[in-house]
Amino acid sequence: MAFIHRRGLLLGAAALGAFAITGRAQAQAPAAAPAPAPTGPFTLAPLPYAFDANEAAIDARTMELHWRFHHGAQVANLNRALVGQDAFAAMQLDELLMNLSRVPEAVRGAIRNNGGGHANHTMFWEIMGGRGGEPTGDLLAAINRDLGGMTEFRNRFNAASMGVFGSGWAFVTVTPSGTLAIATRPNQDNPLMDGQRVLMGNDVWEHAYYLRYQNRRNEYVSNWWNILNWDKIAARYGAAMAGTLRV
């Protein structure tokens, strides 16, 4: 009996060791690629920079997971929701979000969540990859006029970002005349759903920062300014006034 007991203990220890090794290997292995999106009008565009381009605020692994899996899943799910919805599938993304009330109720929630996420992230990737600093020219003049100057703007925008309860976004909206305002939205809602255009915005969902910052959203929000590309944001400002800004 003692022999059987010792043999059982040895076998049990070996099994636990194998489980621990397998568990570690699985934890370290890269996540599987997302399932291919069904044929549809929307695609996941490549990032305009390397995954490590935003290390001053966002680590490379977070960038990859965020873009490949979170944004990628939203594109796939948006295309799925639009299957059989030919009239809405033919719309540009901003038009689709501005016409949510016309979308059949059965797919409206999926299109709202995933279409909003696609618009939000498309903008988000575009305005990063820079070295921070401050804007110049017409954009700086608008910030001084409408948002109290850069210091006041940053303080107000950071407060808005921290004030989002749970998951959501902080935005700067822009009118065709160039007027700026700070706004927040829950989940993946986008100001386009209210007929407003977005100049810039920050994602404050936990998946946008948790690997590096855990629950320290304030650090992420503060560091995010260091990777903004003000040339890209200024180009969006010009497009807004020219009537060509989409998402």
C-alpha cells in the first residue's frame, strides 16, 4: 500500500508539473489570429507605423492586441451585421453611423457598437505615431479660442477622460466652421451618431492601457499626449472646414 501511495504521489506530481508547463506555454504563446471577416464593405487597414512606434505611452504588445484583435473583431462583426443589408452596406461609414435610426432594429445594436468602434479606432490610429509637443497655425488658434489654450485644453481633456465611467472615449469635436468642443461617449459610441465630426479622441477602455498601467488610467491619459501627431490632427482640422473629414 505504501508503494502504491508513493507511486500515486509521483504520478500526481508529474501530472501537475506537466499541467504547469503546458499552462505557462499557453500563456506565453501568441493568441490565435481572428477568424477571417465575411465578405463585406469594411476592412482593417494596416497601422501607419510599427507596433512599437508609440512606446512613449503604449507598449507594442498592447498596440498589436488592440489593433489586430479588438479593432479586427469590430470590422468582422460589422460586416456580419451588414449581410443582407445592401442599402446600408453601400454607405460610407460616417453616413451609416449618422443614419442608425433607419437601420433595422435586429442589427442596429451590432452596427452601432461595431461601426462606432471601427470609426473610433480608425481615427485613433491616425492621430498617433508622433512625438507630442503642440500644434501650430489655425489649429492652435482654434484651441486658444475655444478651449482656453493648450494647458487648459489638456487639463479639461484629461478630466473628461478620467470622468468616463467604465469603458468609453473622450473626444474633441469640430464643426464645419472650425469650432472645437470636448465630449465623451460610452462604449464605442461616436459623435457621428449625433451628427458631429471628430477631430481627435482617446480610447479609455481598459484594453487600451491595462498591460502597462493596470488600473492607473491617469498615467496613460497623461502619457498619451507624448505620442500625438499634430500634423495629422491639423490635417483633420483642415478637412473638417473643407467638408471632407469622414471618420
